[in-house]
Amino acid sequence: MDHGSVQDYYGKTLQGSDDLQTDACCTVGEMPARVKAILSNIHDEVLARYYGCGLIAPEGLKGARVLDLGCGAGRDVYALAQLVGPEGEVVGVDMTEEQLEVARRRQDWHAEKFGYPNTRFLHGYLEKLDELDLEPGSFDVIVSNCVINLCMDKRAALAGARRLLKPGGEMHFSDVYADRRMSEELLKDPVLWGECLSGALYWGDFLALCRDVGFDDPRALEGRPLAVSNPKLEEKLGEARFASVTMRLFAAEGLEPGAESYGQTASYYGGLDGAEEALRLDDSTLFPVDVPIAISGNTAAILAQSRFAPNFEITPPLPHRGAFPEAPAYQPFGAPGEGAAAGSCCAPAEAPAAAASSCCGPAAEPAKGGCC
């Protein structure tokens, strides 16, 4: 598989979501009103060249500098541009000129619609971000939506993203993962690769790769198993299972290999756009407003270095108390033997409603375990 095959698939073969042969990259379910309002301000031509992946919209983006990897025709760039506002900026990178032509053609239209110009588009490869006009350590948030699996060199793409993040910055992205490594035959199949399947990283390799490039404590936010609904492609894939997972990778320093307890708690003040009642850090760590939650040393370091820091009160560390109780490891494919549920390869349009508390439990209760 090479870049040319992917460029042809997304630049010439596909003209819109209806041209996809599987539901691996298609959003499932009704889009929330908040997201509809944002997308209603985007030009129809841009929306028409969208391939079905849900909107990646992390919390607390006002005034942020955001990089969208694999921006296509710019739908997510223009959506995020409204969230960062006039003091922020969104830069999109894509390797497909046909897509970028659409995005650039409508830049002035969106600037007039929003009342400010705050977008930029660059042609380039995600594996070669260091060759683009992008300053290292200059982005608060990097997003990507069902694109890393299309990269030929995923290590280079992730390492390049890590290099571009500010200290404490976040790579917030959704992608497809597999429960096993793909065979050479599957890796060479242009349709399976273009449909976000055969290029999917084995989950175990992905976690190791994150740590290897400097994302020392990868956090899964949410996910779902995927169904391959095309019989011919399903036959080729055999017993392989796939899942869509939204990840949070923080460029935090001083993290430990595991979750350790220092008797700390964190209380969320609220005030972040998209997290008015609670902030979910990962699949097992939820911070309701004004509820002290027991946290590990790693979570304390991540919060203190991130854009969320002004919205939290974190208690000082006490002498080490041993390992922090952890929830079972995140299982993106469900329990062994379970069938995969139908779903999207990419992020849902909006995170599910927040539960009452974190897996760690309020500080007044014994911690029940969790990756926090």
C-alpha cells in the first residue's frame, strides 16, 4: 500500500459517504442539536465531501490553537474554527489536493460567515509533519478522525504530533484498531485499506507505540466494536475484529509507568465549553462539578499541565501510598466471544451523557479502581 492508492481512493473513487463500501467510517445515530448548529454554518460543498466520520470536538477549545490531521475538505476545521473563536486558530493538513482545493475555495466564505479568519490549510503527509510550516510545541490540541490508520508510517505520524504539541497539550483523536496484526495480503488490499480496516493497528502495538513516542499514559475515552457489513470484505478479514476508540494522549512530563497513589484529589470547578456539568477524562474517570475525586499521581500531573488546569483544584501530594487501584484494562473489542456491535469507526458527534461520578469514586468514599 502507498500514498498514491489512498489519494486515489479519497480524491477520485470517493465523492461522499454514499461511496463507502462498509460502515466502518460512517456515523451512526442522530446528531445532537449543539453539533447541528455548528455544522449548519458550513458551506454545502464542504459538507458534501465529508466521508461520514463524526465530529471530534474536545472540551475547552476557546482561544486554542488546533491542528487537524487529515482534514480532507475542511469540514472539521471549519467546525472547530467556531469553537476556538477569533482568538484561536485551526490548521488543517491533508495529502489529497482534490480535497484541499474544496477547503481553500471556501475559506473566505467561512471567514465572512464567522466574522473572523482563523483557518489555514497545508498540503503534506502526516508522516512528514516536520517538513511543513508548523512550529514545534505550538499547538494546544491535535485532532484526527479515522485517519491514522491510513498512514503508511504510524510511528512517524504519532511522533510528529507529539513534537508539535505544547507542554501539556493533547492529541484527541478517534481511529480504528484491530484485535490482531494484519497479514501482508490484507495490507496490500486497496479497498480494505481505504475503508479504514486493514491499516488498523493491533491494539497492543498501538499502546506500546504511544509510550514509545512520548505519550506515556494513553487514555481511552470511549469506543465501540465495529461490524463489517460487506460480505465480501468480511470473508477476506476472517475472524479479525475491529473497534473504534477515541483516545486522549497528553504531552505531559514526569509520568510514572503505572498508576501510583499519593493521596490526592481533584475537584472540577466547571466552566469548560462542552463540559458544563462534568468533565470526562477517560472511560473510567469522570469529574462532576464540585465533587472531590481521588486521583493517581499521573492524573494529577496530566491535569496540572493541561489546558484544564485553571478549572481544577488539585490537592498536594502526600507520601507515597502504594499502587492506585485501577479498573480492568480497557477492552475495545468486548469480551472474548462476543459479537461486534454495529457502529462507527470514528468519534460520535457528541460524548454520551455523563454518569454521576468517576470510577475512582468521590474522595469521601473508598476508590473503586480506575485508570485515574
